[in-house]
Amino acid sequence: MARIHHSRAFTIVLALLINWHSPVLAQSNMDLQITASASESDTLTLSLAELDAMAQVTFTTTTIWTDGDVTFSGVPLKAVLARANKKGSAVEMVALNDYKVAIPMATIEDTVPIIATRMNGEPISVRDKGPYWIVFPYDHDPKYRTETIHAFSIWQLNRLKVVD
């Protein structure tokens, strides 16, 4: 009986550990897909490692969704679109839950917004608005503290679609 009890206990502990680590494992498999409405079959998929290999932008700001100052780092949205060689009038940004919002190309600056891959130096878990989050340096300029800009700040981002 003791042997069966220990075996069951081991199985339960193992299952708990696997479930506890599963968000981290799922996070490492999250890719960002970029397509264009003209040719949806031509999809560029970027992993976290590939995004990390691109030039990074880092800034510290407060947000209406977090407490205190947060340091965000990631790749400028404009750089990702250039790498994908996608052109259009807007970018439809889609979250894991299929929520979507379109940002006009005219709103996208050279280094703002970023596709944040890190908060305070750590990868962003799905639970904390990851794997990717469109972030603006809200405290750096009043133009980034508008309802419209907040609406563009989509979290749990996993797809970009360039539209005409």
C-alpha cells in the first residue's frame, strides 16, 4: 500500500510541476505571424529569438494597465514590417483571443510603437499580457496619452496583417 501511495503522490507532484511550467513552455513556442491582405499565403513567422536578434528599443514608462514604472524592450513595429517587406495603409494587429485593432501606417514612427518582448528584462508571459505587446512611451509625450493610442496598445499580440 505504501508503494502505491508514494507512486500516486509522485504522479500528482509531477503533474503539478508540468502544469506550473506549461505557460513558460507555451511562451517559448509563441511566434509572431506577419501577412498582407494581398497575399495571405506569403506569411513571415518570427520567433522570440528572431525578434531578439533585431535592433531593440528600450524605454521606461507607466501605463494605465500596470503599476508604477515599467521598462519595456522590443522591436519597433516599423522594423518588423520592413523585415517582412509588407506595405499598406494600416496594420491589423490580432491578439491570441482574436481581438483586433488596426493602426494606420501614418501613426507608426521609426522607433514607436515597439512590439515589446520584455517587461523589466523578462519575457512577457501570456498571463502578463504577452507574448508580445504593442507599447508606446506613454510618459515621454502627451501625444501617446490619448484614448486612440491606448486602443492601439494591444497585448497578447500574435499576428499582424498589413491591409490596403
